[in-house]
Amino acid sequence: MFKKIIFFTTAFTFVVVVVGAFVRLTDAGLGCPDWPGCYGKPTPVHAATDIARAVAEQGGTHGPVSIQKAWHEMFHRYLAGTLGLLILGIAIAAWVKRKALVQSPWLASTLLLLVMLQAALGMWTVTMLLKPVIVTLHLLGGMATLALLTWLAMRQVRAGTPVADAAWLRPWAWLGLALLVAQIALGGWVSTNYAALACIDLPTCHGEWMPKMDFQHGFQLLRELGHTAAGDKLSYDALTAIHWTHRVGAVVVAFYLAWLSWRVARVSGLRAVALIIGLLLVGQVSLGIGNILTGLKLAIAVAHNAGAALLLMALVVLNFALSTTSHKPES
């Protein structure tokens, strides 16, 4: 039962991450401008009068508030709350049954602390009016939760023989995971600053390989959405710098993970993982290009976020598999 709950919670976390991306991409993050309720009510139905008043004040449903956006936001909160309860249950079971499970309960405890931090970040996302650094940290926290749950799920799989003669790949796999996390952070920074369409041509940006960019203001962390730390409006050059950096990161990560999957594929016990990583990588690159060509079509943008999550899970599985290998230098 413990194993089943962990696998269910891992899959459920993936859903929460994807729904969170959908909320962000539909500009519904302030659909309910308070936390944890919606205008102090448990559901948008109970807050319908307040929402109608806010819609009238903003001049229509084109702004951040509408009944539809309120439901998007609250649905994500309901899912996140359910996830928190599931992880609480896992942590309790890990401690109560630690002798029978024959595994340390500290990973489950770390997950519980992480989901508590996620709840705080979710609250600050709303109360701080979508401050980019908070929203990006919230995204990374969701990905970290998914990664740790994937590792915990792999610990429950007792079948199979440890892969031999592949320990030399461990540092390269960890580097691949680190590069992917950095790229996910860059992608989050693009999304939270609404810079996804700062460059609308490929492979150049504004017809140039090195367009005019403002890295200083684009990568200031402590600032409000759409403004510099000094309070000035964030320039288009700053948005271009954010987008361009993510593109360069995508090229670096794509080539590295392609090389890594090729090397991993040469190890007989890891060929399936290598194939999955390779296929997900091709899909991610295609979706990234599709975002530009379609003008950030919602379905493609959400799929791009889902692809990043799946690729992260695949690399966690690879690193877990390599953690059980015996050591023998590459011939």
C-alpha cells in the first residue's frame, strides 16, 4: 500500500505541476487575489458577487479577474491541498512503518517540509502580486517535489539487478540533471516575466544572432512584475535578454543530453531509460520551437511545461539507477 500511495502521489504531483503551468499561462494567478480562499470564500461560486464587482472595476473579463480564471486558480489550490495531505500521510507512514519498510524516513520528511514551503510560496505568489522571483521559486519547488517523489518511488522498486560497469557515468548524469534544472529555472523566468514571445523569429532573434539586450535589468531578482528594481518599466531589451538566454540554454542542454543519452544507451541495462530521455528531448525541442511558430498557443505551451517535468523525472530515474551500479572504468 505504501508503494501504491507513493506512485499515485508522484503521478498526482505531475498533474499539479501541469495544472500550475496552465494557471500561469492563462494569466489566472490573480484570479482570486487572496489566499487560501477566493475573496474570503471557499469557492468562486460563493464569491460570485465579489468577482463580478472586480470584473466591472477592471473594465471587463480581459484583465486578471474573471469567474473562469478564479476557478482555474482555485482548482489548482484544491489539487495542491490534496497533494499536501498525501505527502503528510506518506511522511507519517514512513516513520511509523520505518522498520518494516527498511528505509530511512528522512526523504519523506524532507518532502513534507518542501510542500509546506510550497504552500507559503503559493500564498506569496498571490499576496506579492506575481513577483517573478516568487513565482519562479514556486515553479522550482513543484519540480523539486516531483523529483524527490520520483526518487522515493524508485526506492520502492525492489525488482531487477543493479546495472554493472556504469558507475563512471554518475557525474555526467548528475551534471545533466543540474543543467536541466538550470534550464527549467530559465524557462520559469521567461514565463513569469511574460518574455516567451520577446523573440518571434527562428533561429535568430529580431533578425540578429546577438540582438540588443539588457541583462542587468532582465535578471534582477528583487523587483516587481514588469518593472526594474528602481520602479521603472522593464524594457523590451530586458525581455529579449531573458528569452535569448533561455534559447542558448536550450541549445546547450539539448546537445549535452543528446550526448548523455547516447552514452547511456551503450549500457545494456539502461537502454530503455536512454531511449526515453532521447524521445523526450526531441519532443521538448519541438515544442519549444512550436511555441515560437504558433505564437505561444496554450496547448503547446502547457505541453512544453509537461515535457520538462517528464524529462526531469527521466533524469532522476537515470541517476537513481546509476546510484546502484558497480564501479569499473570505461573501456
